[in-house]
Amino acid sequence: MQVVVVLAALCIASMLWYGRQVVLLLFAAVLLGVALQGLAAPLSRRARVPYWAALTLVILVLAGALAGLGAIIGPRLQDQVSVLRRELPSALDGMEERLRQYDWGEEAIERTEDLQQSVSRLEGRTLWRRIAGIFSTLLGGVVAVAVIVVVGIYLAAGGPRYVEALVRLFPQHRRGRMTDVFRQVVRFLRWWLLGRFVTMVFVGVVTGVGLALLGVPLALTFGILVGLLDFVPNVGPVLAAAPAVLLALVQRPSLALWVVLLYTAVQAVEAYLLTPMVERRTVSLEPALIVAAQLFAAVFLGALGVLLASPITAVVLVLVRMLYLEDVLGESAR
């Protein structure tokens, strides 16, 4: 019997590993479902309306907000991309002239030019392959987003039914405990989402105001972008800073330096002041643990794994605390 259990566990682990991208999509859908339920349930209680009506209203409001942001940001972003494409080469040429005044700068430029020549020799042979790869990636991204949204809405609409179905997979004497575990996981994710929302709003508002004061074009757009990408700790803010720095570089190099200092200062305030304050009231995740989880996800799970590394780590901590420390070792982990 033990051999059968071990083989079954190995088969399940193998299926989860080879289907890890599907598992990640389902986890993202669970996260969306928890967020929608966390917004709709209080609205239903306070407004005294049916839950389905509150959920429908939440979905419509969020969809309208996303459409409005796209309508506001899209045309302005397209104009600035055109400006960036036109003026960035001259700005880079000016920076190259300054760097050539130093020996280390001259050496770095020569190595970069050698790399560009090597890449250009490969471009002709790989152009169509790259185009096909980009198209496939975009199509896969659209399908993934559609799956996450549809499944997330279904989970938000019938969350308790799915929890009950999962609980029924366990022996009768364990169902009460597993119900507590699943409820704690949902509660943990809800508080984690609240904490991330607070820090995202802070980072987006402060960065947008700072860029506006510095005179950087598209300050509002970049503020929203860094706020959204701050959902991914450590990695997101770095990706969000790149377009703002490039646009500032087109204006003047000193402005680009001020933009870098602004992003660095905002992230320092978030990491050392705001996040610890928020996590005292929500969910505490050690920074080293998050970085380790992101590195593991980058190697084994890809970009989507990096995006979801923090909430996955939060769930794993709940499971380890309740199912191992408390149930197996008999220790109090609170």
C-alpha cells in the first residue's frame, strides 16, 4: 500500500512539474478570484445587495477603469514613443562622445560595437524566426490573460463550492482541518493583496508627482506604470524605470540622472519604511525569501513564475506553518 501511495505521489508531482505553466495560470486565476471576492463581499454586505450583483458591479467598474486608462494613456504614449525613436539616437551619440573621453568608456564602447556586429550577422538568418516567436508569444499572452480572467471570475462567483469540492478529496477526519487551511490561505492572500495595493498606490503617486516636478514628459503614465509593475517586488520597479530614464535622456543626461535618483529614493522608502509598516498589519514576507523565490521562479518557472513568486511564497508559508509545524511537529507557529 505504501508503494502505491509513493508511486501516486510521484505521478502527481510529475504531472504538476510538466504542467507547471497551467498550474501557474490557475494560481493567477485564484489570485484574481480572491481579489474580486474581497471587493464584492464587503460591498454586498454594506449595500445589502445580492453577492452576484455586487460582483457584477465590481467587474464592470474595474473593466471601465482599465478601458479609461487605456484611452487616456495610449495616444500620449504612442506620441512619446515616436519622439523617443526620433531623438534617442542623437542622445546616445552625445553620451558616446562623453564616454570616449575615458579609457574605460572607449573599451566598453568597442566591446559593445563588436557585439552589435555579431548580432547583425545573425539577424538576417533569424529575422523570420524572431517574428514568428514574437507573434507566438503575443498570442500566448492574450490566451493566458483570457484564461486567467474567465477562471478568476468563475472562482469569485462560486468560491465556497470549489473549496468544498477540494475538501472532499481528503479523508473524513481531515476535512475540518483542511477547511481551516484553505480559509487561512484565502485570508492570507487577501491581506497580501491589500498590502501590495497600498504600496503600489504609494509608489505610483510619489513617482508620478516626482517626475512631474522634474519636468519629465508622460509623468502620469510612468507613475501608473511603476505603480502597476510594483506588484512584482524588486523586478517590477527596475523594468518600470527604464522607459522613464530613456525619455529623460532624450531631454538631457542630467535629467536622466535625477530620474534614476528619484526611482532609487522611492524604492528605498518603500522597502525600508512603508513595506514594514504595512506588513505589520497584513502579511510579513522576508525580503531575502522573496528574492530567493524570484530567482528560483526565473530559472524554473519563467516570467509568469517571477510575477507570482511572492503570493506563491505566502501560500507555501501558510501550508508549512499549519500542516507541518502545527500538525506534524505540534508546535505553535503563530
